[in-house]
Amino acid sequence: MLGDRNFYWSAFWETLVILVLTILPTIFIFFSIVFDQESTKTFSDFYKSGEFFLYSVSFSSSGLLVYRSIKKGISYFALVIIILSSVAYMVTLNAKRPNLEIITKCSIFSFFISLIIFYCAQVVSNRNSHPPDPRDYRLNEQDTIEQGLY
């Protein structure tokens, strides 16, 4: 049971590090907006450019590839998020009068959903990258032997 928690915590920390490194340019631009009084950029410029939709595609794609390589299957939910985020990105860039309220809600929603997908893929990856605990294997062997004796 304790080993299972280690998979979740290591996946959490790996996801957090990858998240910070991935959005580092956005973090730097955000600080430049906050610290520069003459900056003409606003935080809504990130939504207008579709940046969070691109992050969503990136994390969902990574999660899909990890899941596919380990489980030898496909996560259709991740694929749907990738397609919807890609379409939303295209529409956001081509909109003549973008509706920032809708773009904000959709981009943040898709971003957090993609992080959940990526985190779950990290858990699956961590669980499969560690060898099974020999104690559990030995306990199963002992149970099998005991059942055979009765």
C-alpha cells in the first residue's frame, strides 16, 4: 500500500517539474507584465493567442504517448482533448472578434484536463517502471504452498 503512494507522489512531483519547465516562458512574460509599468501586454493576451490550448495539446499528447507505450492501447479521452484543443486554437487565432470570456474558460478547462491526463500517464509510467516488490511475490508463493498442503 505504501508503495502505491510513492507512485502517486513521484508522478505528482514529475508533473509539477515538467509543468513549470513547460510554461516557463509564460511565467517570465507574466513577470515582465507585472514589473514593467509601461508594458502594453495584459494577461488576456495569453488567452487571445491560444497559448493555453497549445499547452493542453502538449500535455495531452505526452500523456497519450506514455499511456500508449505502456498499456498498448489508446486513450480516446486524451485524443478528444487533443482534437478539441487544436480546433479551439485554430478558431481562436482566426476569430475576428474573439470572445475572451469563452476563450478563457475553455482554455483553462482544457489545460487542467490535460494536466490530469498527463498526471495519470505519469502514475502509470511510474507504476510500470518499478519492479514488483519481492515481498508480495514471496507472500503469494507462501499462500500457494499453504493452499496446496490442505
